[in-house]
Amino acid sequence: MILTGHDFEECLETEMFVNHSDLELFEKIVAYCADTKKNSNISNKNIHHALILAKAVFSGADTRVHILSGGLNFDKHEDVSLSETWVNFTDAARRFLSKDGSELDILIADTIKDGESNRFLTAIINDACRKGQVIVRVPTDKRIENVQHFMVSDQSAYRIETDDKGTIAIGNFGDNTTARKLIKIHERISKKLFEDGACHIYRFSRGENFSLQNVQA
């Protein structure tokens, strides 16, 4: 069945697709919103939805993506059925970082899951095609509290979590105001941590592999 823009708009209005097991339909609706830069909130309520939205944020980004995450625990459920969704997500991140001048700035609220064995960081930083820079900021003393986790691109696309389990969230691809606010929140927290000497900063330029041994600041 071929879906039209009207069909997608109807789905967005009813949000029937959110609880639907048809991930292909959900991904088509997300792609429609991303392509049209639709200023409409997309509710997502499971890890499959989260990875599909995150993939779309990376795919539409120009040169900058900011992430504030508890610990980059994207694959925390270790669900075998997520394998294809996971590959699509990491491939989108790799394509983004294959652009000249691209930068992914990650702020960790707690600790990096699995440390140097973190599946996401290893996959994107050790990619031989990477041209962009990856920055990872990790608090040295205590976790960052009372702030929602999110990812946001320089093209006004974002996903922001609304629960503490990290699967219930809202995505949007045309809300410039909120996107700018999220970027400022990321920058403000990062600056405060740096000024207080309260974080380790790891910078990975082109050709450098992921390691937590060389702290930059």
C-alpha cells in the first residue's frame, strides 16, 4: 500500500501508529516528518522507536549533533530483534561523521556504559571513513541530575526523553525554538562543568580510535 501525505498527517493526528507493531509504518512517518521538516511532535514509546528517531536526526543533520545521555546505553535491552534497527541507526551516525567538518558533541550525565567497550562509541569512532570530530564529556564527581536527556541537530531535529527509563520521548523535525533551547542547554552545562574542572573531555579527531586513556581536559 502506498501512503500519501494525507495518510501520514492523519496518523500524526490520531497517533495510532505509536503503539503499532508495524515499525515500517513508524519509520515512514518519521521519514515524512523529517523530509518535510514537519513541526509536529512524534511520540515514541519503545527502544525501536527511539533508534528510528535517532537515526533520522543523524540523517538530516548538516554538521552538528549534540547529545545529552545517561550513559550511551542505546542497546540496553539487548533485544536480538533490535539488530537491524541498531545497524541502521549506527550507519546513519557513521554517514553523518563521514562529512568534512562534522562534529558530534556528547555530554554524559552519569558514566559511559561498558567504558571502552561501549558499543556505540566503538562503532562510530573507530570507523575508517570518519572525517568528523567526536567529543565526549564525562563528569568526574557526580552525575548530572534534573535534566531531560536529548539529542538535537543543527537542522532543528530533536528527540527529548520524557521519562527516566529513556524510551518514552518526543521527536520533532521543525521546531526551531525548542531545538535552539536544547543546544543552549547542552552548551551551558558543558561550559559550567569545564569551568568547575568537573569533567573529563575526550576529543577524537579523524583517524583516532576510541580510548578513555587520553583525557584532554
